[in-house]
Amino acid sequence: MADGNHRSRDDTHDGGSGKGNSSDDYCIPVIRVGVRDAKANLSRLLREVKQGREVVITEYGKPIGRILPVRALSLAERIAEMESRGEVESDVKLPPKGIRPLPVPDGLAQKYLQEGRK
């Protein structure tokens, strides 16, 4: 459906902000689609998202939302993102890669834990 308010087109930009497609710096064209078209074609749009495309939902030609592929992040990456947004504060930092805990003979760690609880 391509009337004046609800048009669907592929764009190579994010609606004019000049910041690129998303936080990742790759050049996959963004799909811009009106609300009505998005509702009618949600399955097709989600297939596009699974392939790495970003979908911008518009209302009367103005962006109102985005559908983005989910990035699989490690625990350390999720915590770092939350810290950068100020959602959590942590004094505990994960050890650098390659650093492993000291080996403890079998049963010794459990013995220490039990003694500490008495």
C-alpha cells in the first residue's frame, strides 16, 4: 500500500540523522515502512531482520520505531553496556581474558566454605 502516508521503500540511511544504520557500522540498507504496511507484512519484515536488516517504522513519513536484529552478547559485554548507560554500577570487574582461578585440591574449597558457615 503506497499512499502518501504509508509508503514502503528501502533506504541506505537511518532517516536523516547522519549516524548510519545502527550502532554497528555496516552498510546494509534500512527498510522504511509505514505502520499499516508493517502490520500487514510483519512476517516478511521479521525475515529481513533475521538476515541482519534494520526496519524503521514510520508514521506519516516520520520515524517512530525500529526493529533491529538481536546481537548475541557475552555476559561481560552486556554488563559493560549496562554500565555505559548508567543502569548498573559495579565495583567488581571481571578478570582479564586468560587469567584463570587458582586450582584448589578436590574437596578443599567445600571444606573452607563449610568451616566459614559455622
